[in-house]
Amino acid sequence: MKPDSPAAQKDVKPGDVIVEVTQEKVKQPQDVRARLLAVKKSGRRSVLLLLSDAKGELRFVAVPTS
């Protein structure tokens, strides 16, 4: 992850796991990719992610789709 990326600015760290995209559960990277593409196609400029960190703690993060 690039240090100056939008995700890094939201304190997303390597090892964080994306659990949901726009409140829909995802299990595999291709699920995440498909949800992100659908959100982007719909014209939304940001997406809400539910992340799980290494300790299993959950938190929501909004990141831009661009």
C-alpha cells in the first residue's frame, strides 16, 4: 500500500481484511473487486468498507472509488 494513498490516510494497514463492501459480505478478493466495480459504475464517489484488523476488531472506513 502506498503511504500517501487514500486507504493509508484512513489508517488501513497491511493485514487488515475487508469483511464487507457497502454492507454486503465479501469472502474473496474477486468479490471485493466486483463490488467496487459495481459501486463505481453506479456513479458513487466513495465506498464504505468494514475492516477486521489483526486483533479481530471491526471498523468502518469510507474510501474514494477513484
